[in-house]
Amino acid sequence: MNTSIPLIILSHGSRHPHADREVEALANRMCSPDRPVRAAYLDFSPRTLHVAAEEVGSAVVVPLLFTSAFHVTDDVPAVVTEASRKTGTRLHLAAPLGTGEDIAQLVASRIPHGAENAVVYYVGSRRAHANETVERLADRVAELTGIPAYAHRATGKDPLPDLDRAHVVPLFVTHGLLLDKLQLPAGWTMSAPLSVALADIVAARYEEVAA
């Protein structure tokens, strides 16, 4: 393979009215004459992976997902296999975004100078190991920034950490309904979703397969 093969960025999808637009913005940021980029969605959109696959002869698929929960381990491989079988398109599945060093560096960069605490706000999973990876991510963010950092699950029942001031970095590609429901305490601030800031990381996942 080579880096002229098309890229499909595969988002979970959301009912939020801004979500698809933000995924498309990421696709547009990464598109070049040598590397066509398509956006596709697992749910909540008619633009499925099947639809995107019909537009290309082959492609690398990068899932816009952070933890090794159900979607990464079960759903995405099955969807890729099925879309490839039905369309005849050769789809090569790349690693997801994950929670490794490049994501930790990006999250740390979103925390403003002078912040006293940081909170990594993420969707959460029924799989304990998936949540533990975000807790380790928060630990690494603390090392990088020199301030306490906490992981907080949007789908959990625990209250936000009892802190006078904190900056929240959403581990979200786009805006979403779970993000909208977050009520920040007085004195807290929050970054925008990661969206186009993920371009270099998505490119790295793509190049691992396409090179």
C-alpha cells in the first residue's frame, strides 16, 4: 500500500446537530489531492461505512474511538468486514485513536496555563479495562502538566470531583448529547471537543497501515 490510498474516518455518530459537521471538518482538514478522505458513521446517520466504501476502490478505515470497548473490539471489525464483503471494496482497518502518548500530549495541550486541576471527561464503558485506560491517561496528563488530573465518566453515577476550580477536556471528537448535559460548577472551564485537532493523530494511524 501507499499513502495515496483513500482514508475513511469512521465516527460513532451522534444525534447532536453539530456532530456530523465536525467530523466532516476533520475529513476536510485531512483531505489532499493525493489522499481522498471520506467520513462515515456507525450510527445516527445515513452515511454508513457501506455508503463510503462504495465511493472508493480500497481504503484505510480509522475508527474515531478512544477506548477498547465494544465498538472497537466487536462492532467496528464486524462493520468493516460486512461493508467490504457487500461492496467488494478492500477495507484495511487501522488502530483507533486510543489513549496513548499522542492523545495524552493533545489533552495536556488543551489545559490552559494556570489551571489548578484537570478533568478528562469521557463517555465510559461497561468494560472496566476500557475505563482504566482513561484513568491511566489522566495520570499521564498529570505528569505532563504538573497539576492533578482526574478521569470522569459521562455515563457514570459519581459526581464530579469536589474541586473549587478545574478545567475539563472532553475526550470527545465532536459535540454530543452527553457533553451537553454536563453542568460545570462555578469556577470551572471547559475546552471544545477535539475535532480537527485530531488530524495529525488520525494521519499517524492511517500511515501505520498505508505506508
